[in-house]
Amino acid sequence: MIDSETSSLRDLGLPVVAIVGRPNVGKSTLFNRLIRKRRSITDPTPGVTRDLLPERWLLENNPLLLIDSGGIKLEQEGLDSLVSEKSLSLLEVADVIILLMDCTEVTGEDEVLVERIRRYSDKVILAVNKVDDHHRDHLVWNYYSYGFPRVIGLSSAHGLGIDLLEEHILEMLNLEPLDEVPSEIERVKIAILGKPNTGKSTLTNYLTGENTSLVSDIPGTTRDVTVGDFSYKGVEYSVLDTAGIRRKSKVDEDVEYYSVNRAIKSIDEADIILLVIDITTGLVDQDKKIAQLIVRQGKGVILVLNKSDLLSGMANELEAIKDRSRFLFPILSFAPMIPISALEGEGVSKVLDKVGELHAMLNRRIDTSTLNNHLQRWIEAYQIPRGSNSHFKIYYGTQISTKPVRFLLFVNRRRDFPQGYLQYIKNCIRRDLGFAEIPIEIDLKERRREGGK
């Protein structure tokens, strides 16, 4: 059975290479080895990978779509059936299937999977993993008995046999090494963050129109950062669905620890953050900590109040929730706040319209003469307070970066420069120069005028 997500992989226009196997044979380690970065969480705990993890992979400068899948299990409980169904759906759409097995043992799950895959033999590479040294080379011969035309031994942990695997893939796809890397479509990257069970994966699936992320009432369902692509009003987007971020005292599994760290790291990779808040439970301290990270990195952020369909309908209920959120979130006083129902899709178009506006603000650049004309007017309207022993001057300013938006002011004294006045300048920049709803930073540089002190 092909689900909607896997069928849409064909629409991306890239050859699809899928890694499948039972739990704990090293699929995620091989995935990370091939793409040359730690995208997928690796851990001895069986069943760590749950969602399909697609990644654009350059093989000899040929763009491919490499997919890590969840382990396929015989004895299923909890989410196992959903994970297995998602992984098996790859068999039909993949152009190359890497069936990964462990050279040290063959289980009943391996045997069942071999039979499921046998009819796809012409596009299968049976990769026998954990051949970590030459003493295990002879173990690979046993796997030829399964009748697949391509069998190789490798060690995903140590990189042995990877070159041969890549040669097989190129040959099966009729590809030749390219001298130059083809251009990639520019996409606006959105990261969806928040505490567990706020509806992050439901929102991701609505945006992509696919079952990109597993949805379940079980906290911690999402572990890896899953990626999906979509278009809206002619703009291409990538959305990163992340693990729910809980307090450190609640994170008692190594796997969840890595999931949370990966989620936090996605702030750095994204352009815009959607901080999803369950409207029925409100903000928590962890939301505030996420907000501090977002502001520190100068990212655009939208407070998404999800599950608005569950409100009681009392008069001014939504406004009261917004007012309380503003009171508890002073660090995000500038950030837009939009109520939605991810389940029903209500309000999601407003979120995407706002994403476009914030992205434009983050890329906005003000020329130095315009900034200084405004700066002169702001200073005339409100003089800089004097210090106890000295006065302060701002000579001029310039914008030094976009994404994040940063300005540099040249002043006569940095030490003890009034922070309240810097906040006033920030507010003026937001109000008058088109940065109303994003974080901005102002750096100070001391400059003494010639002959002055």
C-alpha cells in the first residue's frame, strides 16, 4: 500500500533511494554516513526512528532523495504498526532499495522482510552491515543464499564498503559523476516548535498535505526533525517538525535528550519559527525558554495558538488568552499571535501570509543615509539621558546584517550607555523602518572624534 506521503516523493523529480530493515541494524548510522552529517538520531534502543526522514543527497554531484525509515517489526505495539506501514510503503516508490541486514544475526523479522522485498529484487541492494574488520568478511557469503543479485558487506559505523555501495547506486540509476553541483530551489525554512502534544505534527501534515509526521496522543511520538516541502502563493517552503521540548527534569531517556537537542538546533537552521501553544492549556516556562533562544538568534517567530476549535465560545475569551500571553511573554512583545485549528485548517493561511511578511522583514536592508536621517529625528525627539559623570552621544549608525537584523551605532562611550535608550531606538526602528514584527539587535562601537575626549 502506498500512502500519500510516499507517493508524493515521486513528485520531487529526484531518484529515490530508501534504506529499509528491521530495528537496530544500523539504518540511521548508514543514512548519516551517506549524507555526511548527523541528521538522523542513532541509538542502541530499537525503534528510535519513527518517521520517514528524506534528505537531498548529492552522490558524485547527482541530486538524489535518500530516505531513512523506521524499523519494521513483527511483534507490534503502540506506534509500531504505523511505523512499519510507513516504511513498507517505500518499496513501491523507491528507485533503489537498500535492504540492510546485520552480519552477526538473522532474525524472523529479517526473513519476513526478505520475502516482502523479493519481488523488487531488480532494484534491491542487500547490504550486510557491521562488517567492521576483515575477520567478519566471510560472514557476507551466507547472505548470497537469499538470491538477490547485488550483495555487499559494509560497516556504516566505520565507513568500510561505502564506496562500493555508492558505485552500485550510480550504476542502477544510470548516472555518471558530474563536474558541477546543480542549483537547488531556494526555500523559506519554517521550524515548528513547542512542548509535546500541542499539535505540531498535525500542523506539519496540514501544511505539506501529506502524512509527513506521525500523529499520536502518545507524548514524544516525534523524535527526529522531519522535513516536508510545500508551495504557497508561488513561494517554496520547507517545514521542520521537531520533538516536543520538555523541561530537563522530564527528559529521562537518552533518545529524547537527543531529540530535544535536535529540535533546539532547528532554530539555527530555520528562517521563521512557529511556536505552537495549546490554547486550552496556555503557556509554560519551557515556551519562554524557547522564546529566549529564538530572540537571541534573531529569528522571525509567530505565536501560533492552536486548538482554537476547542474554545468554549465565551465573549472575549480569545482576547483574554492573547492578553495573558502578551503579559507572560514580554520578550516576544513584537511577535504576531495567530489562533488556528491545525486539525481543521482554520487560520493556517493567515499564518503563512504572516510568514511571508516576516521573511521580507528579515531580508530588509536600510541604506545608511536613510537610517541616519531617522536617527537624527529620533534623538531630537527624545534626548539621551545624561550619566552621573558624563554625557552620551550617538554619532551615526549603519545596518550590518540581515537574517538576523543587526544595527551598529557609533557612540562616544559604550560603558553604562542607557539600555532604556537603546530600547527606545529599537522601538523607533521597528515603527519607522519596516521591522515591526521581528527581533532586532543593536551593537555599540566606541568612537572618539578627532581632538575630542
